[in-house]
Amino acid sequence: MSWIAVTPFAVWAAVRLSGFEPDWPWVPVVAFTPHAAVGAALGLALAGLLRRWAAGAVALVTVLALGAAVLPRALPDALPDALPDALPAAHGAPLRVLAANLLLGTADAAGLAAQVRSLRPDVLTLQEFTPLAERRLAAAGLRELLPYAVTWPAPGAGGSAVYARHPLTAGELIEAGGFGQATAVLRHPDGARVEIVSVHPCAPKRTGRRPCWLAGLQRLPRGDGRLRVLAGDFNATLDHLPLRELLAAGYRDAADAMGRGLSATWGGWGPLPGVTIDHVLAGERMAVRDFRVLAPVGSDHRPVYAELLLP
């Protein structure tokens, strides 16, 4: 019984830390690694209760390995009162970013507009942005709140958009597998130019989808020292190798920086627990001052909000 409880999580930890990422079903399954860490701790407790020391030793190593991967997300990079000293980039103008997946364009346009009125973001990135959603958002007054926009509406899940309070210049569309990731350059009032990407690779929810998902993530720009924000539905957690590689290439995950990296943005209803697949990634020259997961607005995703500071 103890080995049955311990072995699956030991294998999970070995694959997660190996630097190798198998194909389906591992890609969707690994998103639940924080929950696997809890399962590994329960296996350790069971082995201890049954006094199965060999299984307990394996379980202990598993718990330590998964804990090292997961726990830092619940710890802020710096105490709030020490933030300006701990992160020297935190002395410039604020940049407020909101990202929302519209569930095939069916989300509550009025509810999203209300969140925009309340939070006053400088930038809003939208995913699963359809022609109907564009019209409904316009009717809800979004263009009066965020008058500048670069939109790429499409039927189904493949469309995206960037709305902003300040002038935008359209960038090159990042496309893979029918999913378009809109890009734009924001001209901030303080003179800074910030590239914004509305992120949405296809979901690896069934066999054969990994190449499309992987291409959508690999075509995102690496952090090359430019002021850049990637925000949206990544269909990936910090346990997915392509997202970790993207972060290592010059970005900071806002939720992780604020110690809120375990807040679920999708799921949490029915038999499956929630996972964190919506993110705001800030270029390494920017600092993170706030991050929140908001109440859903008629979508299966919860919007995410971050306040960044320009250098």
C-alpha cells in the first residue's frame, strides 16, 4: 500500500525535474504538479504511519523535490516595504496590465468593462477574441475607456487583441496552428515604448496538439533587454518546460514575484482542481508591484491583473 501511494509521485518528480518533457498526456497532466506535491506529502505520511522506511525515504525525497519546484511561487521575491531597494528597477512609471480570456467570445462584456473602469489598466490583452465579442465590447463602452486597439478577431478560439489607454502601433502577428497572438507597441506618456503581446497558444488538451502548442510558445519573443510584456492565456504553468525556458530568457512572472503563483486561473470546478495557466510576464528591466487573480466575467478563465514599474 505504501509503495502504491509513493511510486506515482516519485516518477512524477523524476520526470518534472529531468529537463525532458514527454508528449501527451504528460503535457496537460504536469499542470497539476502543485496538487501532486500535496499527494506526495500524503504518501509520506502513510509510509510513516505504516513504518515502511524505504518507501518513506523515497517519499521524503519526492516531497523535497516537488516542494522545491512549487513552494517558491507562494513566497514573494521581496517584502513590499523593501521592494524599491530589493529591485532597483522599481523607480519608474507604473504600467497596469489586465488580461482576460473571453471563452470563444461569449464572456460578459459589461462585466469586463466594469473591471476596466475599476482597475483603470493601461493595457488590456484579450484572448478567444471573436468578431461578435469585438462588437459587444464596443457596445459596453470599452473603446471609450481604452481608445487605442490592435485587434485580430477570429471565429472560435484563435483571435486576440490589445487595447490601451495610450497610443499603440501594430506589431507583427504571431501565428501558429490558427491561433493568432496580437502584438503592439505602446507609447507610454513618460516616453517609454513597451511592446505588448496578447499570448494564446493552442491548448495541448488532446494527442497531436503538442507541436501547435509548442510552436505558439517558442515563437514568443525572448527577453532581449527591450521593455516587453507578455500577457494572457499561455495554456502552460510554471511546471511546463517551454514556459520555464521563456522565463529564463529574460522575463519575470508577476504572480510568482508577488508570492501568488499558486492562485488558480482556470478550473477549480467539477472533479479537476484549478491550475495557473494565465500569466503576466514582465521583461527583466521592469519590476512587479502588484498581482491579482480577479473574479471571472462569464468565462472559464479568471482575468489576471498586474501593476508593473518601468525602469
